[in-house]
Amino acid sequence: MPDPRRAIRARVGRAVRRYRRARGFSQERLAELAASSGKHVGAIERGQANVGVDMLGRLAAALSVDIVVLFDQPPVRRRGDELKEISKADADALEAIARRVKGTPARRRPRAQD
């Protein structure tokens, strides 16, 4: 019977690895940003470390993601589907654009005259 605790550690580890690679970070760089060690980050990514909430929060902050995405199942890829990941710089640029758009008042449409 599969161990559900091992399964969740493996899922979190895969997510940490996926986001770390998408950001272009080495394990050592992520560890530095999350106040940990490269060995610990490696153990997390392999699903071998039982990680506390504080550490998950530091990893999420270092990866610029919400902590809940570390628990998400990755999307199932079908043949022909391409998975696109963007760099941190591109994510930051998109976030800046979204903030500017949010601050822009909506245009009013002219009312049709009866």
C-alpha cells in the first residue's frame, strides 16, 4: 500500500524542483535565499525530508510563488501539449503590467441613444 506521507513529500519536492529550475536557480542558490543548505533542498526535492511549514514558506517566498502551489498536482500533459514556464524576470514584468492595468480606470462605453 502506498505511503500517503511519502506521496505528499514527493509532490512538494517535484514542485520545488520545477519552480527552482524555472527560475534558473541552483539548489545552493535556492538554499541561500531560503536560509537552508543545498543538501536540505536536495532532500526536499527528492521527497526525503519532512519539511515544516516555516521552511515551505521560505521556499515559496524565495521562488516567488504562493505556498499553496507547492501542493498542487502538475497538469497532466497530453501528446502535443507544450508546457511553458517563464523566468522570474518575465513573471516580474507581467506582474508589473498587471499592477499598471489594475490602476487604470476602465473606459466607459457610450450609451446607445433610444
